[in-house]
Amino acid sequence: MAEVKLLTFVCNWCSYGGADQAGGLKIEYPSGVRLVKVMCSGRVDPQLILQGFRKGADGVLVLGCHPGDCHYKSGNYSAQKRMLLLEPLLAQFGIESDRFQLNWVSAGEGERFGKVVNEMYNKVAALGPLKLTDSAVKEETA
Amino acid sequence: MTDKVGVFLCKCSDNIAARVDIEQLSAELKLEEDVAFVKSHELLCAGHGQEFFEEALKNSDISRVVVAACSPKDHESTFQKCMNHVGKNKFLMQMANIREQCTWVTSENDNAYAKAKALTRAAIRRVKLHEQLVEKEIDCHTEVVVIGGGIAGVESALLASGDGRKVTILEKSPSLGGMVTKLEEAAPNMECAPCMVSPRLSLIDENDNINVITNCDIEEIAGYLGNFEIKVKKRARMVDADACIGCDECIQACPVEVSSAYDYGMSSRKAVDVLFPGCFPNCAVVDTSVCLKTTGGECNACVEACPMEAMDFSQTDEIEVLRCGAVILSTGAEQFDPVELSQYAFDANALENDIYTYSQFARLTSNHGPTGGSVVKQNGEAPKRIAFVHCVGREQLGYCSGSCCEAAFGLGLAAMSGDETTSVVHFVSDVMCGGELGSMLLERVNQKNRTRTVDSDAMWSKVMSGLGSGVQEITQPSFMVRVDNINEVSVTTDNGVSAVRYSVAGKSYGIAADMVVLVTGTQPSKTSTELMRMLDLAATRGGFAAADHPILRPASSSLDGVFLAGSVMGGKNISESIISAKASAGGALSKLVPGRKLSLKSIVAYADEELCSACELCVQVCPYSAAKIDVNRNISVINEVLCQGCGTCVATCPSGAVTARHFTDAQLDAEISEVLHG
Ligand code: SF4
Ligand code: SF4
Ligand code: FES
């Protein structure tokens, strides 16, 4: 399988902790998984995700606290609602919908973190590196 | 001062160095144009590591720092403190987590090296864009206002005033004490309720730091931690509270008698009255809606009777504005009204038929209740059997109130302390009366009930008619009957004797009872609901004030600075109420320290007034109601006390008007592009 980059947004409270726990448990995952921390998954807007694709991500994963557990009460619900807007944007830029995922990992779920990133990574790897065709996307990359 | 970045690489003994060649990484990073120096250390978080870190910074003119090491969850605060020690801004330090996210989870050394480099470079690019944030402090009020003077309010006020802090209790009714004052004995261990409450009220009376305002309504309340403003309407009492000695001469003289709401319509009171004997403040109050004098009639009886010349009909309602730093909401709850359900025969004749709610029934056990504390039927006779029907309203409310079972068993026990021939039977499905004390209470009810035999034949013959066919009569049940479906238990009444119908294991039964007590669920009180609306507090599904976090912050509301005490959060027994009251007071005390300012979060959002189109989307998504439209300027303004910095508004704003400090688009963009590079 090809080397790909999976940009993974993690919220400060749950999923960052989940990633730390995966580290503590030495759960292996591909080095192409690259994390960026935000305070809450609610901070991640479609533009940030597109930016990830433009800057070289072959897949983007957004991880937040489980529904009902967001440190800020409802940030992850806002994220979830907003992701509906993302699908048509991805289609517009010719990005397969499988290259994106929103998921939940709690601070105590190191194993789950490993499972989620590995599965997503494999899915993206199977699709291979992303070739952005839309010129608009490329323009903005400049 | 250079804008270049000082980079520290930690080997974390071998945790990092075994996978990543730190010397090589250091050499490579030194070549980056933004980097002033790269220094590596065996164990940067250790005492000698921190000294090394501080020493390196002291001797350099760089202001921005990257620490590539473990998770910031472990040591961000350690290195932030070091930044502070050497006089540098802690927000100009960024950590790259090359241990948890890299060396511990990556199998190939080459891959780990490449990733560690990418993470560190991303941190370098990011920190270049960091702002020198200041940790703001604002003045705040340290006074506490307790709304609701029941036992929860009283206890939180006593604790909150402990360090000499000014506390004000606001109470709607004319006296403090709340629901507990209506009881004689408090479950689970059946202690004398007045004996518990009176000394607490005396402490309030003696405490110069506690100001009590009774007989008042809250007209407006708004604000946030450190800064609340409450507009209170003090209803005219028509009695000079300082002069009144609570002697009851006016009450004797008053010719107007109306039904007493305190006794749920089971007794009457006068137009001028005290709430109950020995109440605090022990001061009469005129109900201006029924007083002859205040409703246009002619009467001067109380004025003439008062030996202290305390009656003062020149009083008018007064408005007072209070400022405080924290609010403790202890406005209690209400009972579900069984009038809504026809199955319990709780109609206009209910009292006459000896069908009561358990709040009403509690008054019959109270020495200052309508029967002077004897549990008797409306005709004055002692009851033979009292049937308690539990879970009334549970289906309609949609939840188990959690506290009614215990109270009902307590009343069952109290009811048997009078006449030797009285027995009880509780109809239940689930029994929420646990713990050591709860179990002991159940056992006591059981023991006592066993000493009673009811000759119910006489009663039974009266209710036979109308029970329908296939109903088996039960004459001597145990103290507690678990029925198939508590929602289907029904009450019928005939010739002054009631019958409770229920089924067990699919079979229908009927039992005669000459008193029926409906154990009603707890629902949010109107006062609480209104205050929650004014403060924009989050509610539970049942409409109670929701805890900010049900496990971790059970006494904090969704608004910082507003604490919750007692059954404003849902049904609670007395000890649970007091626990939450103390937790609330503790929260208020620790958040607001006299002489200290309130430090604000630095990582918050702000809206750019040039870009904002006042679309209100941020207002809708903000979980803390921090974003509000300033109607005069027609822009969104984010309150930096309320904002918690989640950034949801940033992602929502269609105009790109909101920025989240420390997580700006530019900072994240820089991090994203670099983290994906290599
Ligand atoms: S979402 Fe943006 S444009 Fe709309 S009101 Fe808020 S700051 Fe203004
Ligand atoms: S950052 Fe979060 S808490 Fe602050 S105003 Fe925006 S949505 Fe509200
Ligand atoms: S803080 Fe984790 S999703 Fe909001």
C-alpha cells in the first residue's frame, strides 16, 4: 500500500487524551497519521479540512469527545451538523467521501484511538495518494 | 530581541532517543531559518532539565520557544512556569509531542525520525505566529446571593458566610425554612425536623454577615461570575418588621379567614398571619389580596390590636438592586398535581374522601399542622388502614423522582406512631429507598406494621360494589406490595371508604383503605423555571436546572458563578440537599476570594466588528451564551468572562469574523502544512 498522510484533528479534552493513552499503551499506527490539536471538534470548519487536503493530506479525520461528552457541552454536535456541509464541497473538488471521517474517541480509549486511526489510514491508503484535480483548489494552495 | 525560535529537544532518557537520532535532528533543525538555537537534554522535565532550560533562555534574547518532548498534558505547565520564571510569555512556547504521538507508536526508526522532524517543524512554524497573550484580571464582587431560603439555601448561606463574607438570602415566602418546616420527623432516621431547622435559623438570625430578605420576588437577574446584578421586589408586608414581636394579637383580631396554602387547603389562616409558629423572621405579614383594608373595605382590627404599633399600611412594594459575584440557586421544586389523572379519584371531594397527596399527609403528622399532629380522618376518627400509592405522575413526568419513596415510608412510620390500630400498605414497583439508613427505615415500617391486625371486613363490605368481577379482595397485606404496573393502580371511593385496585402476577386485587396517600413525583417549580430562563441556564430533560457536569461538577450550573443547591436540580432528600448546598457554597468561596481579582482565560474568542454581519449564528452555537449581539452597534460581542474558548463560533461564522486566540486560522494553517510535510 502506498504511503499516505492522514491529517487527524483531535480535541484537547477527549481525543488528544485518547491519543496520549494509545502512546502510553504503545499501540502502533502508521507514521503518516499526523495530529493537530484544537480545543474542541467544534472548532474544525470545512475550510480547515479543505486546507488539509490542499496542503497534502490524503485523508482527514476529525476526532472529538463522544456525543454528550464534549467538554464544551455541545461543540461536537455543532461539528457534526457542520460536516453535512462538507460532503458537497468534497464532491465539488473531486475528493472521495471515504477520505473524510468524523469520529469519537474519549480520553480513556487509547485502544479505540489506535483502531480508528488504523482503520481510517488503511481506507485512505487503499484509495492511494490524493490527486487534486480542481484548479480552484490548486490555486488556493499557491 | 530576535523573533527566532529556541528549540529544545528532550531525549526522555531513551523513550525518544532510542528511536530518533537527536543529534542528527538537532543538526538539521539548526539549519532552519527561523531557528536561533537547538539544545538537547536527557530529561528536560527533571529539576536539572528545567534549570538547563531556564539557563539557556536567560542567556538568550529569543522570545519564542519550542519544546519537542512528551505530551503537553504531562509537562506543558512545567515549561510554561519556566517561561514565567525567566520573564518570557508562556504563550510563546509550543510543545511538539514526539513521544506519545511518535516514538511510542511508530515501528520504524526512519519513520519516527521523519515524523518527529515534521512535528517539531510544525511547532516552530506555529509558534512564530503566536501572540503574546496577557492573563487578564478583572475586579469582581465576592458577595454571594442565595435565592430560596429552604434548608438548602439556609445551609449554603451559613457556610458561605463563614469567612466573614456578605451573603444575602432572598425568599419568596414571608419566612425561611421551606419544605422541611412542614415535617415533624425527617426520613430516613425520623429525626425531629423542627429541632434540626430551628437552631440553623437562629444561626442565620445571629449572623451579621447574612442579610435576609423575605416576601420578595426577583424581577431581573443577569450577569456572570464575579458580576451579577439582581433586581428584587420587596413586597409590602404592612408590618414593621423591626417592631413586630410575633405575638399574634393581630392574627386573633383579624376577621378575614381564608384557606391556608401552607397547609394545602386543609386549614384556614387569617389575612394577617405568620407562616407557622416560631418561623423566622417571626413577623406577621398581611396578605393584601384578601385583607379588607387593602381591598377597599373598612377594617382596622389589627392596627388596634397590635401592642407594638407595628402595623404599617403606608408600606409600598420596594425595589432593591443587589450586586454579587456568585448566585446559589436553591429555589426547590414542586409536587406533581394528581388532579390531572382521573384514576386516583383526586377530585374536588378528595379531602372529604380522605385521599391526600403525601405533602398534605405530611401536614397531618406535624404538631403545628391542621390536626395538631394526629393522623386522623376528616371525621376525626383514627384510620385503620392507610394505603400509600407510590410513583404518582412518574409516567407523565418521564422519570423517577428518586426521593419520594423514602419520604413516603417515613410518613408510613410516622402514621403508625399514633393510634395502635392503624396499619399501612405501600404500593410500589421499584423501591428507591436504599443505603443503610433507607434499609433500616423499611425494616422499621415492616416491624411496626406487623404488630397491627386490621379487621377490614366492615370496610370491605362497603367497597365491594363497583370493584368489578374477577377482583380478589385482600384483607391483610404486608406493609409493601409490589404491583405489576404501578401506573395502573387506581383508587375508587364508595361510602367514605376507598378501594385501591392493582394487579400482581397478572391477577387483579382490591383492598379497602380508609385513607389513601398519593406519593407524587417532583417537578420543576415555576420560580425555578423562571429564574433559569432569565439566567439562560441549561435544563435537564425534565426541566430541572442541569448540572454543568452531572458527575464532575454536580453543584455547578451551566453558567459559571451560578451554583445549584437542593431540589432545584430534581428530587433530593434533606441530606442530599444539604450536601449540594455545601458544595455550592464551597464553589462560590473558592472562586471568589476577597481581595483577589478574577483571572480570566486567555484562550478565548473575539469578533471583529468590521467583518461581523450580526447574523447571530455564533450566538446560536455558543454553548456558554458568551456571544451576544450588541443591538446598538449591530455586531456580535463575545463576553470574555463567559467564553471558554472552544472555537465553535469561529468555525460557524460565515464572515470569518471570529478569531479564537491561540488557535487562529493562520496558526492552524501553518501547523497543518508543516505537519503534513515529510
Ligand atoms: S457568526 Fe460571525 S457574522 Fe454572525 S454574528 Fe457571529 S461574529 Fe457576527
Ligand atoms: S469560543 Fe466557544 S465559548 Fe467562546 S464564544 Fe465562541 S462558541 Fe462561545
Ligand atoms: S471538547 Fe472534545 S469535542 Fe468538544
